[in-house]
Amino acid sequence: MNQTLRLILIALCLHLGLLMAIAPAQSPTAAPANVVDPIVTQPTPDPRAAPEAAKVPDNEADDEENDDEDPSAKLVGMPAPQFALPDLEGKHLSLKDMKGSVVVLDFWATWCGPCIEALPGLDQTYRDLKSHGLTVLAINHQEPAGQVARKAAALKLTMPILLDAQGSVADQYFVTGIPQTVIIGKDGKVAHVFVGSGNDGPIRAAALKELGLTQRVTPVTSLPVVDDEQVMARLVAEGTRLMREKKLVPGEQLAQQLKRVAASPTATPVTGFPVADAAAARVEDLSAAGRRGTLVLAELEHDQESGQVAAWPASGFVVSASGLAITNYHVLEVAAGPGLIAMTGDGRVVAIRSVLAASREYDIALVQLDGQDFTPLAIAPRAAVGSGVAVLSHPDGRFYCLTQGAVARYSMASREEGLVRVATMEVTADYARGSSGGPVLNAAAQVVGMVAATASVYYDDEYGDLQMVVKECVPSEQILQILAGQKVEVIIEKAP
């Protein structure tokens, strides 16, 4: 049986859903991925998925990790075989001329149902990504040029169509069943092989990965949408810039300042912070009003070996136009990287220049940002038990997340493994890691507290069964005390 006849038989079987390849152990591709109106952005997540029927553990294998008997799998990691083929107009295209690009080779034929099903989606990927360095070559297998041209015209394909009249390139790439798609990375090596599927989704995802891109869907709402990946990317990019310009104060130096000012017997009162208006009206958009003065604080980490910079976010808020800001003591206590940065609600990123005042007992740190003309939040006196509050913070990298609840009570909370007991405000508004230092707001977007800690309540201390998480916050009165330059009075007494 010649190769063309064998390919026809396998295509018929594929169309009926009976077989995925004519050679043993050929694997299908990953499950479909829905793609709508992409906007290409940086940086890149890793979207790889295991083939639908590949014999690999869930979420652990890539498309190239097929059965060892799959001949095309041997190509992965190897230099791509070189070739030159004519297009429909007789012009020869050579793979070597595409060096430095990501190249997709799609082996197909007009009689192959799954091939025809996949081609329009693959052509869309070509149109979307060609300006970003993607080349797609649809390599027809041993068919007359006229027949191929008619099918390409019917499908309105724009990607280059090459004619492998003798099947020699298919042989080079171990094509034993079609469609077969090969993705070649910028380094000229085969990065992915997909065999026997009419689904272009995994191919698009793999191409994006090789290009170092990701994609997002255009929001269908007029309301503001927070793109967490873009916020994190901006933190890293601007933090890297400030580091290279030597505008950062090392984290270890800030941590030393923190401990020194906390231990100082005297403190300087702070002026210039806005006093809350007791008659202030309820704001309609609490998130927008609070965001103006809410900060993303981030400690930078620099890997000397790779040169990569990472940012570890926490929260804080501005209390004066001159750049005074409040966060938790514990946010700065163990700082050790190249520096700490702060990003305002409008995307401005600056360095944290110094620590001016602090209280370990209250878990408060007052810092000076680099720059001027910030938008502060007013600080109000204590909120009554039962009054509504909201927390605006960045839990686990979910930036500017607003949660609402009420003041549950004021209590004496144990800190430092029970060695220190301090007044705290408990709220029912939710938060998590990354929220430390975030403002607790009243209905007028005034600060009535600051996120500090959580305490989990279990039914059984030994066996678990989580029942409740108590949210412990710093009352605004303690923040005002630090701003006024008043030292925290610590009373030593017998443990209860």
C-alpha cells in the first residue's frame, strides 16, 4: 500500500472518529481552548495542556511527551530538518530564510476532513500573530497545485501554501498521519508536535508560548477592569528601572530604620495629613474613592544568577500629599531585597525612601515615599460596632479588591505568641495574604482601621474543621496616635 493511499484511509478513519493515526501510538492533541477577539500582551503564563488521550499524568505532560514509539516525538528538542518547497505561484520558500522566527508547519491534504476543519483557525492564528514574528506554512501532501489552490481559495486562506509533491518533507518530519503540526522555536529546534486533531486551540497556545506572548479577551463592560497580570508586570518593570537607576533604598536598611524608630523614646508629630470630616457624605463609588489613596507596596527580589526581578505585593495607603504613607510593621520587618516600592491607584511607581515612625505593638509603620503630589485618604475616629466598613486591598495578587462587612467588636488580641496583648478592631469584611496594610474604610471612604492579621477558629484544635476566620485590624485611633508623635505606652503586668 503506497503512502498516499494509507493517508487517505487514515483520514477517513479520523473523520469517523475511529482512529487517530496510521502508525502505532500516535497521540491526539490537547482539549479545545476557547479564543475570542485576542489582544496580545506581555508577559507570558505557561498554558500547556496534556493531550486528551495521551498516556501521561494529568497536568504534567506536554504534547511532545507522547509514547516513545511515536516517530514524530523524536523530533522534539532536535534541530528542525531543513527544506525548500514551492508555493502556489512557484516561488520557493526555504526554512533557513526564517531563522529567528517561530515557524508552524502544518501537513495537510484536501481530502483530509480534520485537516480542513483546522485550517481556518490556524489561518486566524497566522493573521493575529504574524506581526509578532510567527510564520505559518501549510504544507500540502502530494496533490496537484490546481486542486490545492481551489481549496485554499474556498477557505480564504492567507498563510503561505507549500506543495510537497514528492512527500519528501513529510518523510523528514516523520509524518505518518495527518493533520500533523510542528512548531519550531526561535532557536531553530522543534518545540512541539501535534498529530491527528482538527482543533487549533492547543497549537495557538503553544505558538504564543514560543513567542513569549499571552492573550486576553476585550472586556465587554464599561466598568473599570483590573488586569492583575498587567499590574504585576508594571510593578516588576518599574521596580527594575528604579533598581538600575539606583533610586531604591535597600530593604535591609529600611528594616533597620524601622526597628530604630520603633525603639526611640521620642517621636516627632506629623503634620499635613487630612482630618476626616464627621459630616462627610457617603460616597457612591467606594472602590474608586478609596483607590486614589490606596497603595500597592511591593518588596523586590533580584536573582543575581538569572537577572530576574520579582515583586511580592502587600498593601498600604497615603496619608499626606507630601508622600507619607501607612502600612504594617510586619511588612517591613523582614525586608531584605534591593528595595521596596509603592504604586498609586493611577499607576505611578515610586521608591519607599525612609521609615519615620513605627510601633511593633500596634503593627504600624509610617514611611516616606519618594515624590510629591500624592492623593491622601482622611483618617476618621473609631467606627462604631455594627457600622459598615469595607477593606480595599490586594489579596494574593488580586489588586484593588473591595470586600464589605461591619465592625464586629473591639477586643484585646494576643500578639507575639501571647506575650503582647493589644486593642484590636475585628471586622467581617474579608481579606487574605497580600492585604496587610490595606485601609479599612467607612461609607465616606475615610480610614477607620488597617488590615493586620487573621485568627482561625477550629471546631477541634487537633483534628481541624475550620469554622471561622476572625479578621483583626488596627483601629484608626492607634494610627492617629503614631501620627501625633505619641509613644505607645506598654504596661508590664502579670500574665492572666
